[in-house]
Amino acid sequence: MTSSIALRVDQFIDARPLSSFQKRILVLCFLIVAIDGFDTASIGFIGPALRVQWHLGAAALAPLFGAGLFGLMAGALFFGPLADRFGRKTVLVASVGVFGAASLVSCLAPDLTWLIALRFVTGLGLGGAMPNAITLTSEYCPNERRSSLVTLMFCGFTLGSALGGLVSGQLLTQVGWRGILAIGGAAPLLLLPVLIAALPESMRFLLVAKHVDDERIARIAKKIDPALPPGTRLHAGEAPFKSSVRALFAPDVLTGTLLLWATFFMSLLIVYLLSSWMPTLLSSNGVSLRQASFMSATFQIGGTAGAILLGWLMDRREPHRVLSSAYVVAAGFIVMCAFAGGSVPLIVVAIFGIGVCVSGAQVGANALAAGFYPTGSRATGVAWANAVGRSGSVTGSLLGGVMLGQQLDFRTIFLLLTVPSVIAAISLAMLARARSRQRFAAVSGAMSVAE
């Protein structure tokens, strides 16, 4: 007779080297967020072409850009709980299908009203895809490498954004804005069959939510470790759940939920205010438009470098304190930028540093959120944190315009940006203390039971 071995899924994954099967999941999720980045960047490039063709003023494009952001928020709020009920893969594939189809149909839009409506639907799909890509990736990563692997996967967004800008800049005159939207819609639809065939469902989700038979779990596990001993039985080590939304507000996680939301909101407020208004802010400080474009690009480059660096540090140090420290350093770089005067080298260094510390930490915060929530509410927790963050991005975009409209100068605007950076740092420091108390209470409880 074959003896049965019981292992928790996380123990099984942590005890084995990263397999080609897990790397495939990482690559596929990387491609999903890269397409998201492509869409985000390309929509900004088609604005001038839309204005010319439809004789629009600059203000008329604001609802178009806003519709995508509101769609992202709504998609995260809607698809997150669905993923905790029907599965990460199921909702991820559906989300990719939604934003691919909506983007493809957008190229046929007869007027601005239709395009705004279709951008909202595209945003719905994108809002559901990104958090689920993060969740699925995290659930197949070993704990000691989770932060670095999740942040590496998320770098697809930055690279996709760069590709979106490059493709739009090169092809817009040849294929027009409709052609750019068609490319953005065709790419995810072509990827869809690969996702259906090659992506697995999360083993943790299947065990917690579906109560599937051991044979299905074993088939997935053998793709990670073909030498899995016969009779090995995997379990989640977590109780089944009923409502993933209510779980975010349970007494033991409520404080953490609110602190994560504060971090996401403040972080994305900074990112989107700078992304939207950086060239304008720099030109108001006497920098030429050509220099402003280059200096703005260093912000995105810094974000990619910061995501990789901070993800690596999070796997080797206390992750909450790593990110909290990053936001403190970011405040220093923001002050440096404010007082750089007309020194282009100082401004470039400061903007790069802000990108490393703020954009990089925001990517790390996604990994942090994925590790904070249990399996039954993980997709909802990541998605709703992203939704709150998207409200910060809208606030940041609007706030930049308001501050410029009030004739605030370059230095004042940057000094004000230290406030959300410090709030994010404090929120993560408080979360670190709360998590330490939880772990101490869990250890004490386990010792009491043992006695």
C-alpha cells in the first residue's frame, strides 16, 4: 500500500525550485500586463489625431481619458469578488476577452460619445485583468521569492507602455488612430487561446473554494514537480469562505485593509499627477519641451528599476519597512527636485529617484497586498486596493490641473507632493507594526495550545 503524505500548497511550492511550468505562468501574466501598458500609453498618443479628425478642443478629450480610468476602478471592484468566487483563471481570461473585444470595436467608433463608452468597457476589462494577473502569479510563487517575481512580472506594464508609445509614434501616420486601437484589441484576442490552453487555475483557490478531488490537484502539482511521490495529498491550510468582500473588513484585517488603501491612494496620486503634468511643470520651470520629454522618461525608467530593486529587497528584509523607507526617501527626492532650480542634472536625478521610490514602491505594494490576504479574499483584496488607487490616480490628474490653475509655482507644487509620500510611508509603518502584533499573537496562541 502507498502511504499518504499531506502537505500544504505553500509548503509544496516553497520546497521546490521554480519550475518551467511556474515560469510559463509568469510570462503569460507578464504579457497580459504588457498589453495593459500598451493600451494605457497608446490612448494618449491618439488624442491629437482625434482632435484633428473630429475638430475637438483639448477639453473634449478629458472625458475620453477619464472614462478609461473610471472603467478601471469599476472593473477592479466588480471582477475581484468574482475571481474569489469563480476562479482567478476564469475571470482573468474573461477580462482579457472583454478589453480586447472592446478595444477592437473602438476602432469602428463613429463619434466621440461612442468612443468614450467603449473606452469605459475597455477599462472594465483592464481593471479585472491586472489584479488577477498579480493574484495568480503570487499564488504560484515560492514565498521567499514572491515579491521579486511579482514585481518582475509587473514590469511588463512599463515595457508595454514604452512599446505603446513607440508603436503609436511610428505607425500613427500610416494606420491612423483606428489602426492603433485595432492593434491594441487584436493583441489580447490573439493571446486569449494561449491563456485558455496554458494557464492553470490556482491550486489554493481550487482547494479552498471548489473542494475539488485530489486527482485534479495532483495533475497540476506534477507539472511543478514530476517526481511528486504517489499518494501526496495537498491541502490549502485555510478554512472555506463565504464572502470575499466582507472578509476585507473582518476585525483581524480591517486595519490592514484601510492602511493598504491609504498607501495605494497616495502613491497613485503622485504617479498620475507627475505622469500627466510633468512636461508642463518642467516647462514652467524654464526647461525646454525636448528636455522635458527626456526628463519625464526617466521617471518611467526609474519606476522599472525601482520595482526590481525593491522587490528584491522585500524578499530579504521586512517588506513593509522596505516600502515605507522608499516613500521617505521619495519625499527627499521630491524636496530635491523642488529646490533644484534650473539645474537639469539635479532635476533628472531627482525625477529618476522619485520614479524608483514611488513607482517602484507602488509595484511592490501590489505584491504586499497579494501576500496580506488569505486565499478566499486575495483577488478581491488586491483588486479593491487597486480600485482605491485608481481613485487616487483620478484625484492626482485633476489636482495637477487645479494647482496649475491656481498659478502655484514649480517649487510649491513639488513640496506639496511630499504630503502624500509621507502619508504612504506612515501607513506602511503602521501596517508593519500591526502585522508584527498579529504574528506575535499567533505564535503565543500556538504555544498556549501546545501547553
